[in-house]
Amino acid sequence: MERIKLLLAGAGFMGQKHLKAAQCLDSAFYVGIVDANIKAAQKLGSKYSLNCFSDIEQALEKTKADAVDVCVPTPYHLSTIKHCAEYGAHVLCEKPVSRTIEDALEIKRIADKKNIRIMVAQVLRFWPEYVHAGEIASSGKYGKILSIECKRLSSPPAWNSWIIQPQGGGGAVIDLQIHDMDFVLKLLGKPQSIQSVGRLYKGAVNAVHNKLIYAKEVSVLIESSFLFPESYPFRMFFKIEFEKAILEMDFWRVKGERLKVYPQKGSSYYPVLPGKDAYREEIDYFSKRLIDGEKFNDSPFEESILALKMCLASEKSCLNNQIVMID
Ligand SMILES: NC(=O)c1ccc[n+]([C@@H]2O[C@H](COP(=O)([O-])OP(=O)(O)OC[C@H]3O[C@@H](n4cnc5c(N)ncnc54)[C@H](O)[C@@H]3O)[C@@H](O)[C@H]2O)c1
């Protein structure tokens, strides 16, 4: 099979995770690393014997990459993607697609104009426990969803300071909770409105509780925080109440027992899930869709914009103490 040549942009936390996860894929391989900080690129590049650059135009010219894996800080997604589009390279972009809807729409406009393909790396769409919950929901096996509760609880990121800042990553209300907003969006579609309460830290909403309001009868609560103490290990959690069963996922449980099903009839059980790495899966999926020319149906760009809209509405609700409609 033809393999996609990937250029990694951004050698930080996520760039390192992607590169490690995607070793020995049949669908793609990395041909270089670009980072504004050449030392960061070189440190990572020496581990994987990759050419390193500090300038993206030069990196694209020299590596002849088919696609760029964009792992630079969120405020630089747009400028990085502009370079990719000028060169004609497709884009796998880390979430959130951008800090603002204006940037997201500009990214879409540029991609359409220059005929490049973009997928946002909404990793929960490839995370086995979350994928399984989606499959159960769409199968109708346990009836319809009555309620959902999601949590994503973390201490402030230790590896950078821009994520928790208002003009950087936008804080937990944007950077962290976009994962669960996107998960709920996939399960239930777009809510009508959102009511949120949050706590400011360093000028951004870094702890937030939300109620998502739907026309249909379903209750949805999401909590996200970057303000938990370091002594509290990172936790992601969901509980989905179906008509005929409860599904509960807790990242704190050992692998293989994280997702548990409690049916109304019969005993509880742990579904057997593929032990797949979600980051590897998303890079593989992106590369395969470039090869076969099929759409990114598992992670459509329009839904990544909608997930961002939901986060921005949550931020507005916190800041103005009001229910915010989602258009
Ligand atoms: N999917 C997830 O679970 C997850 C987790 C964390 C971060 N992220 C996302 O990944 C992206 C990167 O976050 P991170 O935590 O890896 O950041 P980071 O700060 O750890 O690393 C960013 C790297 O990009 C480099 N850089 C900065 N501006 C650049 C530019 N204009 N061109 C090239 N390189 C540049 C920096 O020198 C740094 O090495 C963000 O969009 C973030 O929201 C996703």
C-alpha cells in the first residue's frame, strides 16, 4: 500500500505522543519535524532519526510531505494551516480546531479554496471505551439514552502555560471540555442551549459545570477542570443511562475494566474491547482516508466546529451568568 508522508509540526507534548503512537503504521510514516524552537525539534528528531526544521515552508519543500500533523499551540493552527494549504499538504489538526469560530471558518475557507483535506484529531472518536459506548447507543440494544454525565478532571498542565490562558488554549472550558462536548455531540447531536457555571483562574474559565439542554427528554451534565490538585490523578469518566442499562467508564480503573455495563436484566459485565491506542488509530484513520479518497465520516470537520461552538457557548454562559443558545 502507498504510505502517506507526514510532517510533524510541533514537537511538544502532543507531537511527541503522536510520533510515538504512529510508529510502524502501514498507512503513513513521518518524514520530518518542524518546530519554532529548533532545539525541541532536534531533541525529538534525534530519537527517531528525522530531519528537523524551524521554518515550515522549508520543511514542506525539503520533505515533500503529503500531509502535516499539526500539534502547535492552538492560536497558531490557522497560520500553520495557511502554509500547508499554500503548499498543497493535507492536514490532521489537533483539537480544538482553533480558539475562535472566525479562525475555524477561515481554515475551512482556505482548505476548500486550495483543495486540501482537513481532519481534526478529536481523539475520543477513536478511544475504545468511547467508541463502544457510541456503538451501543446506535445499535439500540439498551434502548434510548435518558441521561449522560461526563467528567474530565486534571491538575494544571505541567508542560506549558499557554493552555490555561484566555488567549492561549482558553482554559479548561475550551481546551479540555471540547473532548466531552464532542462525545455528547456524537451521541445526541447539537443541544439547543447550555447553562454553565465556572471558576476563573489566570483570566480563563479553568473549572466548569454545564447543563446541556435538548428539545428531547434527556439530561446531560459535563464537568471539566484544570484546577484539581496534583495529588488527584488525571481522571476521565462517563455514565450513560439507557432505558435498559447503565454504562460507566472510569479511567481510574485498571485497563480492561474501565468500561462496565450494568444491564437491567442479568449481571454486570466488562465488554471486551480492542486494546488499541486511540492516537495511533486516529493517525491511521486519517492516512487511510487520504489513500482511499473517502470522507472523514468518523470525525467530520463540521462537527469539530460545532464542538467548539458548544465550548464557546459554555464559556459565554459562565462569564455572563446566562443560558446561551447554540445556533
Ligand atoms: N488530544 C489531546 O488529548 C491533547 C492534549 C494536549 C494538547 N492537545 C492539543 O495539541 C496542541 C499542542 O499542544 P501541546 O500540549 O503539545 O503544546 P506544547 O506547548 O507542549 O508544544 C507545542 C510545540 O509547538 C512549538 N511551536 C509553537 N509555535 C509554533 C509555530 N508557530 N510553528 C511551529 N512550532 C511551534 C513549541 O515550540 C512547542 O514545542 C494544542 O492544540 C492542544 O490543544 C491535545
